[in-house]
Amino acid sequence: MNSIGLTDADYDDKLREMGNYLWDLEQQADLASAEGRQGLVEEIEAKILGIAKRAHTFLQIPGSHQVLAAFVAGLGYRMTRRWSEATDHFLSVLQLSPMNGEAWLELTWCLAELNRWEECEMAARKSVEIFPNTAASWGNLALAYSKLNKKKEAKEAIRRAIELEPADPRNRVIAEEIGAEKRK
């Protein structure tokens, strides 16, 4: 318990609530964007950013909840395209919890947006190690390999991603970009 009477469990509960709200807001923002409602997107993203900043304040309070605080803050920053801040938060998660597969996966997306391809490859390989049956991990690894001109490895990775999730359009786009699949 801290000086204001909250336990790690109290912080965990609040952070989980905040994380769930972030996912809802992200879906609302995606829908508003698809409908061309940019003003609404900006309003929603302002809410997301506020939650990220609040989660960051929880990271400053010692306790086992810090892993979740860093993760939730990272999500909010990633959702608002603040790639460097998101990267820093996911790296904080991984310092505290090195086998957190979700953080490795999120980190790959952030590093890709920053064009930090060697680091992205390393994070994607770790994500694949932890989540060997997750198409997103393999797709991110394929993209990193492709950007590093490792064409053979990229083709193998994207084939595995498509094998795991054949309907994922993102992986089909990556496959076409690296020439792993013939256009239909």
C-alpha cells in the first residue's frame, strides 16, 4: 500500500480498465477515420493521449503495477503515432518483464514506423520466439527482413504468417511487396 492507501491490485484494476477503454477508443477512431470524420478522430485521439499520460504517471509510483502502467502508456502513445514515446514505454515493459510477448510485438510496430529496421528485426524475432503461432509476429519479421534486404528470410517468414492467418490482408500486401506471392 502506498501513502494514499492504494495497493498494486488497485493500480492494476485501474490500468486494466484504462487499457480496455483505449482499445474501445482505437476502434472508434478507426471507424471515424473510415467515415472521413477527421474532427472526431482528433477528439478521440486527444482522449487516448490523455489516458497514455495518466498511465505514465502510474509508472512513476513504485510497485508491481509498473509493467502494466508502461504497457498501457505505450499503447496510448502507439495509438496516437507517438512512436518514440511508445518505443520507450515498451522498452520499459521489457526491462521489467523480458518475456512479455505483447510488448515485443507492439515494439516491432513502433520500430518499423521509426525505420529502425535492425532493432525491429531483433524485436520481431523475439516476438516469434514467444508467439510462434501468431501471424502478426511473422508478418512483422517478414517486413523487417525485407527492409534489411534479407529476401529469402522475408519470403519464408511471410509464408508462415499467411499459413497461420490466410485471410489477413496486411500479410498479403507484405507478400506482394517482397515478391513472395504472385499477384492474382
